[in-house]
Amino acid sequence: MPVSHQSNKVVLTHPSGASAEVYLYGATLTSWKVANKERIFVSEKAILDGSKAIRGGIPLVFPVFGKGKAPHVTAALPQHGFARISQWKLLISSDDANTVTAEFGLDHTLISEENRKLWPFDFSLVYTVKLAAETIETKLRVHNVGDKSFDFNALLHTYFLIPDASRVKVVGLSGIDYVDKVLATTVRQEGDIILEGEVDSVYANVKSDVQIPYVAEEGGVQVHLKGLSDVVVWNPWVGKAAAMADFGDDEFHKMICVEAGQVAEFIALAAGGSWEGSQVLSLL
Ligand code: TA6
């Protein structure tokens, strides 16, 4: 069955054998298997019961990246907003010879009363997961269905499963100025990124694909941005890993976040307006 809707998640299965899983909680994609290998990292300690954002997969960041800052209206929202901690609905699913697609929805009537009060705008989100034999596209559409304009961040907070942090690099960001949140400074990226410690970097105006090639073995993944221009690269490394209860102390070796979104600036959306952004993940 191309799309099976279980109680708390939706499973997409492609005729090629590729598959994906999306929890309705947060519309969090928690698995993308292709060529018989899992490409998405989910912590062994992730909490999947809807009581906390899932540690891994592709959490959806909306309407704010990180913690909002007063006096912005997002200042009191939970970190990374409410999309990843709300219960989404499966809207439609479809399949054809090449792809299997599922669409998920969240709107202002489905979020908690508390978040509704903190962010009093009428909105509708549609999240589309389109699985093909060797690629997967995840697209977020934002609709302003109210009579007041609002501004927002949006980000696909993708955790990639990797062979080992010492055997990957991130290619495609060289020459771009980035905010280094570890060193609290802005610097220009010189060359490829290798993981030798905590990384928490925000790159704006990225215009090319970002690749995560494995070193010393074949393979890797590519992130193609569509309608998105910012990329966040994050690995908590040993210190921050130890501080996260829902993350194994040594799991930082097995993951890297390369996150496509619009976070450097807020996007203004007029009443009645729509916006969309997506990423296409593929194998190297
Ligand atoms: O995307 C990187 C980041 O903003 C890091 O600063 C770190 O906070 C990470 O997200 C995880 O955030 P979370 O709220 O999921 O623990």
C-alpha cells in the first residue's frame, strides 16, 4: 500500500522499495529509507508520545526559529515555534508511477489555546512529502487566511544519519558569511565544513545545493533548496549532547543537521497571501 495511515503516523512506500514515515505529531518525518539504508537520524532517546518535540527527523520550525526576541510577537512562543509540537492532520495522499505523496495540515484552530493567544493570527500550513525512487521532497506552504498580516520564520530542521562525524564534510557553503552561534560572531566560510567540535552556524543567501559527502567511503546526501535561501548547520558535540535528556551522549557522532529555511529575516505575509519553500533530498 503506497500510503498507510496508522494511528500516530503515516508510512509512504514507493514501488522501488524507498520509504518514509511521518508522525502526525509535528508532521515530523522520522525516516527516509532509500537504497535499503536509513538516511534520517532519530535519537534512541527521542520521545515519540507527543509530549515533546521529536529529537531527530525533520522537525518543522514555524513561526519562529530559535527563541523569539522581545518586542517581537514571537518572543513568548516555545523555541522553534509551535508547528513541531502540534498535532497535524493527514489531508490527502496520492501515488502515481513515479511518486508517492502525502499532505499534512495545521491551522490556527488546531494549535493550543496558549499558542493561539501568544500568536493570534489566522494561518493554514500545508506540508507535502513527495517520495520518489531516489529522492524525497518536503515542501511547506504557509497561507495567511486572516485579515492581519504576519511575519514568520520557516525551517526544515533535518537531522541526517551519517557514518561518523569524522567521516563527513559539508560542501557548498564556502565563501558565504555566516553567524557562528558558538563563537557569537560573523565570519566567512572558507572551504568545506568538517566536524571537529560543536557547530551551530546560520548561512544566509545560499544559492547552490549543499552536499554532505561521506569521506573514506562512497555516498552522501544532497540538499537542493527551492524557495529557501538560508541553511543552518548544527552538531551539538559532546557538551551540548550531554545536556540533552533526549539525546544519547555519543550520538553526536552519528548525525549532522543541515537545515534549509528562511531564518535570517522574517518573511512578511499579507492577509490572503501565501508562501512556499521546499527541499529536495537526494543521494550523492
Ligand atoms: O538549528 C540549530 C538549533 O537552533 C541549535 O541552536 C539547537 O538549539 C538546535 O536548534 C536544537 O534545538 P531544540 O529546541 O530542538 O533543542
